[in-house]
Amino acid sequence: AMRKVVRREDLPALGQQAEAMAESIVAAAPGRIEVVDTLVRRVTFSVLGDYFGVPDPAGGDLRVWGTRLFEFQFVGSMSDMELRAEVDQIAPALRTHIQNEISRRRGDPGKDDILSRCLAEQKAGTDGFSDDQIRTSLMGFIVGGPPQPPMVVPQALEQLLRRPEALAGAQAAARADDDDLLWRYVQEAMRFDPLAPGLPRNVLTDWTLAKGTRRERRIPAGSTVMAAFASAMKDPRRVADPNRFDPDRPASDYIHFGYDLHQCFGIHINRATLHRMLKPLLKRANLRRAQGRRGRLHKNGPFAASLTVTFD
């Protein structure tokens, strides 16, 4: 149902909004900026929250709510009682917040966004747009979407900073407003530190992998297997010279967003916005790491936590 209201023709405006907000943040910075929270997280939640039609809740922070729910769903543990207690409060609060927005906007749809389009479909009697279905979809968008760019975009910048020639190429693309080339630089940087290095999956029945080959392996039911995206994108049997930074690689060398039935719903939004968030920063002269620990990418588990850069 959501494919009726999340439209490809929205992508140019989303890219422009991401770049414009990033430019305003970078322009206001005194030659120094923390990339994860101050830049990417602010841009992502502001632009996408506005697009979805889900504003910040009164007395809450959508950035915190979405990120903590993402952490619990994708990397959390049921044994982490502190996180569980937090999400037990956040989840119903977000659900109530979105339902309140649905009720408020029904009488006054206002601007064109995902929520207003959903309500128009509901009014027209289209299947898949009950209040429950709209609320569930918007919750999924908030939890599964905006928390991810603040993880992977700083990681991509870190990889560029490690490679002066690649950084210079990305900066030249940014300054030339060559967004297609800039995307290829960011996509290639992501290959060296992808958002999801691998996805664990539970084996439901006994299975033989690569049967009849020397790689044949029996996997018993109850096992956990890892679909290792990071190593797959560096497999020399499939990827030419995998340790070389090459922004002109074929699309088949990348599996950042999955394929077919498992392809990320937000692939096109990501491809329209991720590089545009970095573009204003990459345009700055003498872009470099801040001195000391702040100038290195720090992670909290799988999450990028901080990376500070300076520029002239």
C-alpha cells in the first residue's frame, strides 16, 4: 500500500532539502563540526520526519525515540533490561504520537506528505489505509529509516578521510555539483565499512549448503548463519581488486540495500539523500580530521557515535 504514497517523483526534492539543511548547518559551524549527531542525524530526522508527516513529539525527541527503538529491534538483547525498560516507554509513546497526528490531520490534511496522502487514500476507501495500517507503516518508517544514515554516512566519510586521493575526488565531484559521481564515491566508501556487515538468520530446518561442491556444508536446524555482506563485497572471486578504492565499479559489486524481495524499501530515498548530506562539507577547503581522539570515528557497538572534522 505504501508504494502508492511514497513516490519516485519526491526524490529530487528530498535530495535538495537534505543538501540545503546540511549547508545551513555547516555554514553556521565555526570551521569545526561533529558529523554524526550535529550534521547527519539532524538532517535525516528533520527531512524525513517532515516527509513522513511525523513531527517531533511535545516533550520528546524523535531522534532519540527512533534510534533507541532501532537499536532494540536490530541489535538489542532481551537481557538488556535498561534498554527494554526504555523502549517499553518509547514504543507506546510513539504509537500515541502518530495516532494523534492521524486524528489531527484528518480534519486538516495541510501540506503534501506521506500522512496526508495516506489519509486521502483512506477517504477514497482504498484498501490498506486504515488508521492501524497507517500508524504501523509510519512507525516502521521512523524506526527503520532515519536511524541508519547517522550510522553509515559518517562511516563513509571516515573511509574517505583515510584515502586522500578518494577524498580529493569526492570533493571535486561535490564542487562540480556532479551528484552522480559523488554518489559513486560515497557508495564505494560504504563498501569498506557498510551499514550492515552481515545479517544473522536462524535455520529452521536441516539444510545442505553448496551441495555437490567442495564447499558443501551441512547446517542443522537451530543454527545461526550469517549473511556476510561486508566480506561478500570484498570477495576477489566476484569483485575485481577488492581492496582498491574504485568509484566506477559496476552496480553488481554492491549489496548495501539487498536485492529482489529483500531489497530495502528506502533504497531510492537513500540514493537521493546520503551523499547530499555530505556534499556541503566536502565543498569546504582543507577538510581534515580534528586533532586527537575527536578526529577519529568512534562507535558504540555498531552505531557511529562521533567524528569531528575541521575545515577552512
